[in-house]
Amino acid sequence: MLVRPTTALLPVVLATALGGLALPEPALAAAGPALAVDTTANRHPISPYVYGMNFADEALARELRLPVHRYGGNATTRYNFRNDTTNRASDWYFENIPNDNPDPGSLPKGSESDRFVQRNKATGAATVMTVPMLGWIAKDRAKACGFSVATYGPQQSTDPWAPDCGNGRKPDGSLVTGNDPEDTSVAVGPEYATDFVNHLKGQFGAAADGGVQFYNLDNEPDLWHSTHRDVRPTGLGYDELRDRTYAYAAAIKAADPGAKTLGPVGWGLNSIFYSGLDQDTCSRTGCWSNPPDKAAHGGQDLGPWYLDRMREYEQQHGTRILDYFDIHLYPQQSGVFGDAAGDADTQALRLRSTRQLWDPTYVDESWINQPVRFIPRMRELVDQHYPGTKIAMTEYNWGGHGSLNGALAQADVLGIFGREGLDLATLWTAPQADQPVANAFRIYRDYDGKGGAFGETSVKATSADQGKLAVYAAERAADKALTLVVVNKTGDDLTSPLTLTGVSADTAQVYRYSGANLAGVVREADQPVTAGGLTATFPANSITHLVLPRGTTPGDTTAPTAPGRPTAGTVTADSVALTWTPSTDDTGVTGYDVHRVDATGTVKVGGATGTSYTVSGLTPDTSYTFVVTARDAAGNVSTASPGLTVRTAPTAPTGRCTVGWTANSWPGGFTATVTIRNTGATAIDGWKLAFDFPTAGQKIGQGWSATWKQNGTSVTAESMTWNGRLAPGATTSIGVNGTWSGTNPAPAAFTLNGQRCG
């Protein structure tokens, strides 16, 4: 990475190089994009669990007050807690390697997993423990390997310290087959999960009592056929993933009902689309356009299919066995995920590639070559297929841990996690305490060396050019301070205006990590703040944390009382007139803000000085929930009023239902998901959906969750016994696989039991 001389040294450096010639003063910073923060809008909690890691040093975990710490990775898939031994899988010659243990005779007490949980309890971190689900675990503490050279012949590569252990490939690169899984492993079932959880409960208490709070349902099972092919040479299909999850997750919940489970713990974006069986098959045969396991399951992608099955289990058994939808993410852009910072192009690509986490306009610059929108994509999947499930990313890594460029990307990623509403994330693996990426975490968790942290309530923060200056903002609960993180991703000093709404502050404290001091975050001179905001210069390649303490209006630290629940006046197809009873305040209310409540928090839709406001621009025949907050001259904001839910008027007479249609299309084929909602006041007992395709070239194939029929362009879908009853407000999702020629437009209208749906 090029080291840019500080501006202060440029005249000396250049004057010396030019023989002492007098030089002009350095150029001023370039004009940067405008920034804006509105503390009254887009308010939602930031989960503390987004700041997690895998295998962090205890001192770093203590310093950062690490919220969550994961025991995971390929080696944990065959971890045997009874003899404290892992199999390192394809990562290291499929070897059984016992963990260092000061007292093996006391096992299973004192195992590495026990010590891991004990350290977490000492530092205050919640534990994510991986529970093996493969069906095989390391058989004993003796070193062994899955592909012995003495047994299976010469191999392409062997362990330099244990030359009898090969990589399972013959010298010509072909796979060694027919090996015995019992060379290294012993078969187990769900009872192993029961024993493991019961052991941890016995040592540390149940989850509700401070024990292990989270359990990963193994690690990247869709890659078992590769990472653990010495015991599992074929890919894991849809049905087996479902059945194993049912058995092992139910065993965990039975042993510790308060624990939370995370699955399917897939390796990346492909884990949402394809089963391990399809990944195995199509990587050899090129069948990606028509994967056979997906075709056998109605053409539905694995992710939504898996969530549908987890929801069905809860409906049938009354127990939720999946709490977090967990998919890993490693950037696939060339050179981004790696220890080295890379050349200038790679560093620029690393900083762009964080957009795959959220930006629908960013086309992934890798073999993916399409928008990823990873966090919104995951949120939409759980909202549509298993509402109430949280979303997690228990492995991710943007590379460059030892570089400033890696720190810039990591700071950007942590800000995105909070803004986009991710529920849990753990970096694979933790940086060393003296690496720049550790300072990206310090910016959010310990910017002042005294536990100073980014706020817990995300608020609206925007940049006119996120690619140059990324900005994230949150309000801190303890002192109501506004905290902002600004990441300058460019090689230029940028001076930008920052507009503030809903903020009363006189100064901004400035903490910065940059090339000027790679050793740590530096406190710089305070920045004056006016009523409308401030103008600040953000150095090239820097991370700046601004802390705006609550304003100093004498004697006014009391927030107004909450306004009364809003009531609806005139309701049209696109507007709702709201009124509410006023708040009270010790110095006087200066205004009210009206917010729409959605799945991730609140969105400010307008403000008023009085107690009425008409919300406009709404969608016909749609339910909305609104709350109101009050503010005073000092910037104190009340708690939200009770919510009002109101439905806009339809644009045309409809029945008591709405129907949503989403389709994933490819040349000649499509998969459609149809969501039916009962918007009436009484239950629907048995339903029949009908619609017409707009073109004659659209044909349905295999469907699911309904009995599908087609006659010409007319299509019907009739309920099954288990989803025929829809209570008021209830929804159900059905789907169908189909083909098309010409064009593939969505149906224009739907009827349910003969009544038109909105």
C-alpha cells in the first residue's frame, strides 16, 4: 500500500528534493459530498451482537467488551467434547488433532469448549457454540488422518509434519475414494447434541441463567462433500438438511429451551439458491441452469424452502426450533478476501464491494455478476417465509486485517450492519490487537480507551456520495449523545457540510483513525457546532467518530411526555389525516414528528408544530402503523406515542384479500411465490385462487402448498388441508415452477373464492 506523506511534511520533503526551492502552501482539501443526519427519522435499535468475532484474544475481547464470541469453523463440525478433539477436515489433511489440555483425565470437564465459554463469561461475551450435525465426530485423542498414504497410496500433497497424512488426491489430482470413515471418526446421532448441551448446562447453567445463549447448527453443511469428504463424499440435499435440522435443533431446544439456534449456516450467497447436493452435482456436470435437487422441490430456492419447512415444524409441533437465519458471506471479488491489502485497484475494489451488503444498484464485480443486497435479501426471505426469525452472519471477512484499507472496509461494514438491521455477526477470524482492523472495532466499541461506544439507536444518516464519504449515526442511551462515524474512502482530504436535524449541541468531540497514526485512535480538537450543523474536513483514508454531547440549555434535560395515541380522520386511498393529544414539557414543546412503523424500525414521514398532520403518498388498500414523538428546544425527544394502525381506502371495490406475486425468472423458466392475505374481519375456511396469465406462452409446472391447475391462460390454486384456514390478517405463501416464451409478465388481477383481491 502506498504511504501518503502528511500534508504538513510535503513542503519539507519536496523542497529538499528540489534543492531548497521555495514552494507554495499545500492545496486546500477538496470539496466533499454533503452529509445529513436527522435524529427524528429512521430510528431503530442496533443489535449489540453485530460487533462479534470468532476466536478473539481474551485481552481484546475484554477491551472491546465483545458482545458475542463464536466457537465455529470447519474443525467444529467433528468436534468431540468428550475427548476434546477436532478433525481439521480439508483445511489440514483431514487430521484428528487433540486440543492442548492440561488435565485430559478430567474430560469432558475442562475441554477447549469449556474454557472458551469460561473466558466469555469472564469478559461478558455471549457464546455461539457450534453443535456437530454431520453424524460423525473425532473418535479419540489419538492423532489420525482420513487419507493415510500407507493405506490409500501416494497423494498430491502430504502434511510436512505427518507425511502419512495426505490431502485425499492422487498425484494426478483425482480424488481418493473408498476410504474408511472410521479411520478418524465415530458415528453419532442427535443424542450427541443432547449430551453436549446438557454438559454445558451442567458447567455454566442454562441459557436463561447465563450459560451458552446461542447454538450454531453445524458449520457450512452445504460444503460437507468438500470439506469433510473423507466421511461425507456426497452433497447434502434439501430433504436431508430438513430432517437433520429437525432432529438436532429439536434436541437442543429440548435440552435448553431458552437457547437460540442459528441455521443453516451456509457458506455464502449460493447457500440461499442451491443445496449441497446441487452444488456438488452441478460443480461436476455444469447443471446450474436446472439443478436436479431444486427441480425435485418445485424449483424453489433452498433458502425460502428451508424457512418454509422450519415454519411448518412450528405450526405442527408448537415449538420454534430456528431462531436465526444464518448465512456466511465472503466477498468473491478478486483479491478482496485475503490477508494482504493488495494493489491500488484491489484496495479500491475492497471499499466498493461493501455495497453488496445493501445496495440494489451495485452489481457484484465477481462471478456473481448481479446485485446481491445481502442483508435486505435475507430480511425479505424471513419476512415472507418465517416471520419473526432473526438474521445472522456468523462468518464474514473483508480482508486486509493488517492494513488501513482493511480497517476502512471493516468500519464501513460495521456501520452498514447497524443501519440495515442485521441481528448478529461474528468476524472470521478476530484480528490481532495491534492490527488496523482491531481499530475499526475500537471506533465503535472503545474509541477513547475508556469504553466510549457508538450509540444503540440508529438514526437517519445520508451522504451525497457514499462511495467517497460513508456516514452512520446513532443516539447513545446513557447520555443521549449523538454519535457519528464517517469513513473517507478516498485518497483526498475532503471538506463537507454536515446538516443536523433534531440535535442540540455546541461542540463535537473528534476521534480519528488514519495513516497519521496507525497505532490507534487519536483524540483531536473539538469541532464547533451551530444550530444547523457543522463543516468538517475528513482526512484521506480515515475513520472519524464524532460525538455530539446533549446540548447545554440550562436546566433542560427532561424530555416531553409521550403524545397521545393518534386518531384517524379522513382516510383516502393515498392519505390519512391524524390528530393526537398534546405532550407536556417543563420548558415547552416545540414540535411533533410523525413516524411510520415498519419491520426494521420507524421512518419519519413528517413534522408539525401543532397536533395534527396529514400523511400523504400512501399506497391504496394498505395497512400502516403510525406513532408520534414530541421534541423541545433543547433537543429532548419523547418516547413514542401508542401506535395507530389504519388501512388506506382501496382504489376500486375488492374482496377481502390481497395477493402478492414475486417471480425469479431465467430464459424459458420461472419460479413464482404467491402470498395470500385475508384482509377481512372473518376467517376464510378453504380458498381457491384464480388468475389469468397475460400471455399464452406462460405455463405452470410443478407447484407446492396448493393444488395447481391450468386451462389455457387461466390458472387456479386450491388450498391444502393444512393451510386452508386464514384467520383475519393471516397470510399463506404458495409457489409454482413454470415455463415461458416471448415475455413473462406478472398476472394483472386475482380472485379468491370468486371475489376480486386487491
